[in-house]
Amino acid sequence: MARQIIVMDRRPSGWPGSHTLRAVFWLAVPTGQEIPVAGFTSAVKGTDQPDATEQQALADGTVMEFVVNYSMPSNYSLPNAKAFLEASYAQCVAAFASATQFGTPGQFYGMKWDGTTWTA
């Protein structure tokens, strides 16, 4: 897994003096916790879309795609934004790796709420 953070865009937010940075984190999934998703479609589009190897890892469930949105001051420098994203990614990796109760793989996959009842 070569790429881990892909910035998709930066947009003005609703707050004066701030913007929203949208990115994707690709996290390695612990062995035994994979949930294959045939035909997985990444949020990453255009020239940055997953290559064949990355797409296969996402579809196999060995890599999880996590879309993040962060509100930042408009005057945040590029080095500050990069450092922030790297620290956020590291926190996600640590939280994911230290979770001891993932439960049964896929136990929540496909659950739906119709406004009244949950169905699996």
C-alpha cells in the first residue's frame, strides 16, 4: 500500500476565515477483519483514482477507505496542512490497530434504517 493520504479538494466553509479540506485515508485492515466489497468504488476520482493494485486491495477489504473533512483556517500554510493530515492519519492508524473488539467481521454491513425499524 503505497499511498495513504489523498487530498481531494479544498473548499470555502460556511465559517468566515476558514475552509474545508477533504481527503481520503487508506488504512491497512488487520488480518481476519477484511470485508470484501466486489466492485468497490473509491471516492478518489480523476487522475488520482486507485491504480489496479490499490483497487484490488480496496475490493478485497485489505485496505479500508476513510473519507475525512477538516475545517481549517484559510491562512493555514501548506506545510501546516500536510503535518495536520499526517498526524490525523497516524491517530486513525493507532486507533484502528489498538481496537481490541472489532467484533465479527461484517456484523454491521448492510444494516438499514427505514425511520422505524432496523433490518440486517
